[in-house]
Amino acid sequence: MAQLTESPPRPPRKAQAPQPPPRRRLLDVLDRYDRYILPAPALIVVVAMLAFPIGYTIYLSFHEWSGGLRPPEFVGLDNLTRSLTDGQFWGSIWRTVYFVTLSVGLQVILGVGAALLFHQRFPGRGMARTFFMFPMIATPAAVALVWKMMFDPTIGILNYIVQSVGGPTLLWISDANLVIPALAIVDTWMWTPLVMLIVLAGLAALPQEPFEAAKVDGAGPIRTFVSVTLPLLSPVILVAALFRLIDAIKTFDIIKVITDGGPGTASETLNLYAFKQGLSYLHFGYGSMLLVWLTLLVFVVAIVFTRLRARTDQG
Amino acid sequence: MSQTLTPHRPTAKPAARPAAKPRRRGSILGRIGLAVAVTVALAPALFVFFWMLTSSFKQQVDIYTIPPKWFDFTPTLDNYREALTRTPFGRYMTNSLVVAACSSLLGLAIGVPAAYSIARYRQTKLSLSLLTARLLPGVAYLVPFFVAFTALRMVGTYPALILSHVIITFPLTVFIMVNFFAALPEEVYDAAQVDGCGKLETFWRIAVPLTRPGMLTAGILAFIFSWNDFKMALILSDGDSRTLPVAVFNFVHEASLDWGPMMAYASIIMLPVFVLTLAAQRHIVTGMTMGSVK
């Protein structure tokens, strides 16, 4: 790396005095514990951001509480049994799975395609990559508003485009059957660049020999892609898919701004439902129960995918 | 994800040019095909911003016209005037700037030493707990934080917002900086030791100056992600302490279907992000890849 040659480190003083000054001695003592001192502030933050939220959420999931001065009331497993018989809860899980499958599936396919494209060398490639990344860098809440305007059935540009190629008038986010695919389009638009970036990094690190061997064997570009590129890339693609899965389950901003779970509850994912219960209706207990489910869902997906990944690494 | 637990040298940086390999110049047909493909890929990414920007300069009549007016409209600044005056914009802008700047600096202050320690001493438990934190849904923080900050009477204050944003900026900083520290050759540390440089001194005087580009990368990305945050600020700010993403969201409720000023608002919010992105393209590409994968 080029930066290694810049700014040469100042030559450190040598400890040559027979009696090191007191400050020096203190530093020596501290030095012995540097591996604990350096990450100490981080550990405090980890406790605050990991142990406290998890512990408190689990605690609240056994309680009924709407804030205020009265302390949380212990209700045992009431929230758990309530969730198991709550149709809205199961509906929200189904909508989450639907949204996540659709959007992550789309962005992995498009992201791999885009990575192959931006791996080619052409003038202005760096700039093109940067422009392609704009959707994931842009402020989600603000971008969501632009999409909301574009989805408008009468003045929206999307319907104009659909109709100009002979399509029907779509209600998009006002149509209970279309709202999740519409949100999946927004999510795909936003996060395909991330899949592209991860796969692009994988492409740059691929060994050259298999490609040369394929060429010697007379494989065409399609054959090379299916038999060489894709198998070599599959661990990287899995990582990209894992990261997108984890984040897609937790999608909040765009759904909150564009539909707020509507029409009715047609786009109310588990995350939105938990937010509504916990922070709109201030049902902290039941909201926390839903958050426990949501967190479990994310962990299960992460573990399954990590296993899958370990298998491809061996293979 | 097992790979993420041990610090890795950044082998694959997308920004770095691959070793020059002789590739024959494609045929004219191939080059046209490539140009078409790049255009098709970039069109949706850029169209949304194009549409936002042009709409922000249109009068309401022109926004509501079908077929849409692409370029043949009389531009107006009314929407910007409306957006900037109807809400205390300067106040919200200051909030966003203060919160993003403080939380990204705090993220660096906490994350850089931790990343060094993880990279140098292979503290896998620490990095594992950070990865676990990465899995937690943001909403799962909101209830505990809301309750805690309410009890402390801190809802709507800068410290509450800044501390909650450290949850965004700190892991990102660690994930990025671990790569940079791991990429320092072992000889650097050996030389420091030979010269009688203490361990903490090595960190401060040698490792930190050598990884300044990494800190710039982490800092820029942390700033952008804090600037973009919506859900923390939605719950933990109120009235005068709102940040811009929440302000534009509330603008919708106050002015339903008044698309022009809303697009103006959205354009102003995104302007600093795009300026930063264009100014630090390479840092953003590297950082986004490391921050997510590693």
C-alpha cells in the first residue's frame, strides 16, 4: 500500500536513562495491559448495545407495560402464547418471507450481473461504478419519498412508463397484492449495488489459472461462466446473499415511509408490526416479544447460511 | 462468515486495478454491446435522482402533467423557498451535522483502538460480539433505548441521538479498521520494538499514523450512515432536535401530496452525501466492501 511510505514514524526515544522518569514507568505498567486497555471503551459500548438491549427486550417480553410510573407487570408466558395465536403476527411473518425472498433473489441475480459488467474494462469505469452505487448511499427516507411519488397511480412516472409500452394502469402501493413486489423493487434498486461490490471484490481475487485452462480446453464464454466463474464465486455470492438477507428482514425505512404497512396490513412485515406494537401503541411487552421473534429469525437465517458457506468452502 | 472472525488482509479491493493482463480489444460490436449494457445498468440508478431533481424545480402544474414534462418546463425555485421556510430547516440541518459529526468521531475514538487490538491480538470474541450486534434488528434497540433515555429525561437531546448513532458508526469503524491494521506488515511492529517503543506508543505513534487513509474511509462512511439514519432519530428526537430525514418524513404529514417542496427537501438532504461520495469515490468503494463483508 502506498500509504506505508508516507509519513515515516518519528524515531521513538530510546529508554537509556538508568532511572526512567515516573511518566515512563507508568506507561510501562499500562503497556503490560494494552490488550485490555485498547478495547476497553469498545467493551462498554458492546455491553450497552448488545447485552442491555437483548437482556431488556427479553425481560420486557415476560411483562406487560405501557411505560409511565407503574412498574412493568409480570405476565409470564402470556405474550408468547398470545403471539402464537395472533393472526397478524403470522401474517407479518409470511409478508416478511415474501418480501425478503423476492427482493434478495432479485438483487443477487442483478448484482452478480452488474459485477460481471463492471469487471470489464472500459473508459470511465470508476465513475460508472460510483454512479451505480448512488442508490445505496442516498438517504433512504428521502429516496423513499421519491419512489412514493413515482408510484402514484395518476401522476406517477412509473404508470406512464408501463402504459406507454402497452401495460395496464397499476395501483402499485395502493394495491394489496402489488404492494410487496413494489417495495421489493425499491429495495432491489437500493441494494443491488452492495451485492455488486461484494461480488466485484470476489471477481478481482479469483485465480487466473482455471480461466486459462478453460480457454485451452476451448470453452466459450457461457460455458466458462457456468463451469468456472460461478462455482469459484459461489462462496462470495453466498456472503452477499447472507448480508442482504439479514438486512432485508430488518427493512424499516422504506416501508415506514412509503406505505407504513398499508394498505391495511398488506405490507406490514414483522419488523413494522413490532415497531407499531412497541413504539406506536406503546405495548412494550408484546412489542418486545415480537422483537424476540424477529431477532431469532435473523439469527436462524445467519446460522443456516454460515453452515451452508462452510460446506461450499470445503467443497 | 467464519472468515470474518480472523482479521484479514484486504486482498480484494475493488478500487485496486487488477494486475494488467493482456486482453484483446473487443470488436466494435462488443464495445457497443458493453456501452448499451452499462447504460441499461445505470439508467434506473440515476433516473430516480434525475426525477427527484427535475421535479424539485417544477411548478405544481408541471408535476401533475401527463404525459410528463422531461425538460420543457419553466424552472422555479418556489419549492426550495417553500421547503426552507415552512420548517426550521437551518435548525434541522445543524442537528444532522452535529449528530453525524460527533457520532462518527466518537465511533472512531472507540473503534480504532478496538480494531487495533482485534487485529494485533486476534481477539475473536470481541469481533464475534460485534458481528452478533450486527445481526440485531435496529428496532430491537429502539424500545430499550427509548425507555432508558425517557427515564434519564434525555429524549430529544443531542447526547441521546449521538450515543444511539454510535451503534451505527462504531461497528462500521471496527470492521473497516481491522482490515487496515491487519494489512500493516509485521516488520513495522518488530522495528518499533527494537527501537524501544512501548506497546501503547507503537499503537499511537506508528499504527495510527500509518492507517490514516483507513480512518478517513471509516469516518466518511460513518458520517454518511449517521446522516442517513431515520429510525433512531424518529424515536429519540422531537420538536427542535429532529434530524433532516425525520423532518422530511414529517413534512409529508404536514403537506400531503405537495410533491414539489418534498422533492426539494429530499434533494437538499442528499446533496452533501453525493458531494462526499464523489469527492471520496475510492474510499467509499473500499469501505462499503469491507464494512459489509469483513
